Amino acid sequence: MYFREDRVAQVFLLCAVLLLGGCGTRLPRIEPLAEPDRSAVRERFYKFAEQQPVQALDADVHLQWSVFGRHGSVDGTVQSLRNGSFRVNILDPLGRPVFIGTGYGGILTVIEVASAKAFQSPLYGNLWHEYVPAKLTSDRILPLLLGRVPLDYIDVAEIGTIEEQREGVWLSLLEEGFPGRTHRFFFDPLQSVILQYVLADGNREPLVSILYKGYHLQEDYRIPSLIEISGEAVHGSYTIDLTKVYSLESIAPAAFSVTIPEHFSVESVP
């Protein structure tokens, strides 16, 4: 580890899509939906996925966690662009940045203000993979935070329901170039929103699960009100509340370019 584990949780677990979870069980079987319902759901999902994508997210957030019997919460800010640039700030009770993490220009920078330390690495170097073993890329941060489909190419493999979970429809999508990777979406075709997202590996074992609890309108977009992540591998649960959304349209590039103070020690990570 490059940081103390509890501080890492505060920095990187703030961004929901960077959490890896393992439920230790295989995905439940989907009971196929009969026609004409199958075609109707498929058409609605494709329309939803092809909607004009959100270009940016600039928001205040509140993170709560329960890990190893320990509970905590912290306020912060998240800024993310569709191209994958992002910035996460963890704030102290006075609203001052305590930890900063940015991905910009192919470089990942993490700053621990209290200890006057900074770490830099290629975006997908060792520092990134220390915390993202699910191999999620930064360009998927924005769509997953906003309850969107994080894939450019959609290949629907299954459409149906799971026993005792009938308020929506499950769709399994295969990812181009990764034949063993399955993306599952619990989709409400009436409201055109995603209720849950699950990423599974080639053994059909869940890697990451994101539950969206409620949506509200923001600039004519449906935005998740609350995001929950849980799993055996994170040994607990995390909840992200987008407390205030400032923009979904644009963020100046300067927001992602962080200057490390001269008196900070800087460690380069391969």
C-alpha cells in the first residue's frame, strides 16, 4: 500500500466505480422474457443507451461507509468529464481539501495534504491497479456515477427476470473484446432508468455492483439520488449521496490540473 488503508478508503472509495466487490456467488439465472415484451424492452433499452450522453459532472458528495464494523462519513467533491478526466477532493469539516486525487493527461496524481506527500503514476500504472483490480477505465466513471450504460457498443445477450425481483427487467450485455465479461443491468423500462448494475467475470462471479436508489431531474436528466456499493471484497458497504450538482455540461480543463506544493515530497510510481 502507498497510503494507510483507512485514508485510501476516503480518497478512492469516494468514486463509486472504483470499488471492487466480490459476492462469492455466481450470478442468478435469468428467466427469458417472452415476446412481444422482450422486443419492447430491448427497444426501450437501446433508446435509453443511445440518448445524448451527459458530458460532465461537477458535484458535492457525501460518502458513508461501514467496514470491518467501523462506520464513518466524509464530505467531498467530484468532477468528471466524459473523456475520462476526473478529480476527487476529500474535505475537512471546514471545507478544506485534505486529500486530492486527479486523473488528467494520462497521469494519476494523489495528494495527501496532512502528511505533505504526493504520488504520481501513469494513469493506468501500478498506482491505478492498486485500487482498481476490476480493470475499469476512467472514462466509465461518469456514466456509472450517473446511472448510464458505460459501453460504447451494446450486444444484448439476455433479457428476462429473476425470481422474486419483478419490478424491472434484467439485461445481460457482452463487452466487445472481453468475451468472458458480463454486464448486467436491472432496468425499469417504464421510467427508463437503471436500478442496478453488476459487472461479472468469466466465471459469472460478481466483481462490482452498484445500486441506484431513486432519481431526480437535473437539467432535464434523470440523476441518481443515492448510490450504494456493497460486496464481500470491500468488507462492508458504501453509500454516495450526490448532495448538490453544479453542472452536467462542462468543466474547465484547469480543474483537473493540480499543482503540488514545492515543500511536498513526490513519489513516482511505475
